[in-house]
Amino acid sequence: MNVDDLPIRDDLKGRKPYGAPQIDVPVRLNTNENPYPPSKALVDDLAEAVRRHASELNRYPDRDAVELRADLAGYLGHGLAPEQVWAANGSNEVLQQILQAFGGHGRTAMGFEPSYSMHPIITTGTNTEWIAGAREEDFALDADKAVAAVEEHRPDIVFLTSPNNPTGTALPLETIRRVLEAADGMVVVDEAYAEFARSGTASALSLLPEYPRLIVTRTMSKAFAMAGTRLGYLAAHRAVVEALLLVRLPYHLSTLTQTAARVALAHRAELLGTVDELRAERDATVEWLRAKGLTVADSDANFVLFGRFADRRRIWEGVLAGGVLIREVGPPGWLRVSIGTGEEMTAFRAAMEGVL
């Protein structure tokens, strides 16, 4: 018996689960993590915080994560109140809750591809119809075409990703504003990689006072170097958060998750202190790949999409044979490398030299 022999929904038959390859190699540059682990001081503070709460683990956690949401609001700034912030187990659960509240049977969600592959996956999982819009050849989003697509399809939810994954391209604030003006439903701006954006790149958070149907999602898995914590969050109008309370599972964020996230926020100067270094490595990687004659997408994230290869699988396997794992993702002919430490990027360049 296989999965399709079970009475699963027809729209799930034949689909493959999401996931990057998990291969034990010396250098892993395929999942866009921050390569720098937390310091001993942070680990010590986390251990002490967990110790303080350990005697309460027989009780359910704070159902509404009030203190954590206050800390997140303080970090985001923009005059946000804790009631405008919501958190869940990774930004994927945040996206799922948005689709549960505003999507569903008979409703639609739209995104502009290539983009984050979990958007259509979660959309389908919530029995919402996915509508794929298109980006330009250089992966930019043409504002006129995006507005025309929104006006044609009238989706209940529009996903905009800035910086975009897997291309790394950020959206101008004016493009986001124009989509907001055209949309009838909710507009979700996925800013998972916002901390890595180049200086001067504006956040959609600045648009929240003007647009009550705007949602901005973030994560602590990337720049915050806390992927193992699984903490995603959003900022929106208070009414949006109230709507999400209707679909969130009770006590969805464990005491330990809330504790770890609050400790990380208290150490944010340290954790975000590596961002400039990773930006520099990213820009140097773009220059190096272009010097090799490859096409490289401009990136505001902690990864670089590059190509184009007639046989990208051969290149991916060759780099893997050199002890470096990158990601075979995005449009055909392209590969993506996450930005690691200086030593890891040296190993990546050596592995690439072996296959070019």
C-alpha cells in the first residue's frame, strides 16, 4: 500500500512533501540558516531561563504569549502595540493560520512565481485555490502586471515576498502599496529575510497604519540564528490578530519556545551582529560567481541564486562531491547557495571551481 491507496483528498494525491535534502556533509549551505551559533553567554542565559520555568512545565503555557508579543513589538518598532503582533511555530504556522482564517473552500490565494514554495503548499493544504502570477525574466515584479493580475482574479489573499525566496530580490515599497490599493482581500508581505536587506530597503511595516488588511510576517529562523527554536511572527491590525485567534490551536506555543525566543530577543544585538558580515559575504559571492561568467540574481537575502546550467543536477552533484551541499531549487537551470562563514564560502568556491 502507498499513500495514494489511502482515502486522502483528491487534491493531495501525487504530491510530494516539502523538504530540503538532509545530507551529512562538511559544509551545508542549502537551508538559509545563519551559520553562527549562539554565544556561551546566550546559552547560559537560556539554560537559566529554562531552569526557572522547568518547575511549571506541568502547567500549560501562556496561551496568548503576552510577554513574548510585547518583546516582539518592541523589536519591530513602528509604534506597534503587543496586540498587533502574533507568534506561532515558525512563519509557516503563521501563514497556515492566515490561510485558515481568510482562505478555505471557494477562496483563492495568489503569489508571483518563482517564490517561496511553501505558499502554494500551505494554500493547498487549507483547501484554498492557488493562482500563480509571474515575475519578470530578472525576477523583479512588474507593478503594472501585478496590479492587473490582482484585478483580474480578485484573490482573497495576495502573497508578496520581500526579499523574495529563492531569488533574493526585494520589492520597492511603491509596488507593495499599489498591490494593496488594488486588492480586495488580505495582502501578506513575507519578510523572512528582511534583516539581510541592503541599506535603505524599506519594510512594509511602515505601511501598516494606512492599510488594515496588510499583514507582515517575519521569522527568528534566519538573521536571529534561532532556526531550532521555530518561532515565526507577524504584525498587523488588531482585528487581524483577533481573527487568527479563531483558528489557532490552544496553547500552540510551548513554554520552552516562548522562553527561548524571549532570551534571543534580549540578546538581539549579539545575534544580529553577524548580519553585516553575511551581507559582505553575499555581495562577494555574487561578484565571484559573475566573474566566472554565471548569471546571478541580485540578492537582499542571505543566499544567492545563480545559473544558468543546462544540467544543474550535474553541477549540484559535483559541488556535493566536493563536500558542500547547496540547493537545487527555483526555475530550471538555477541553483541556490546559502551564505555561510568565510571558511564555508571558501569551500563552496573550491567545490565550484571543480565543476565549472
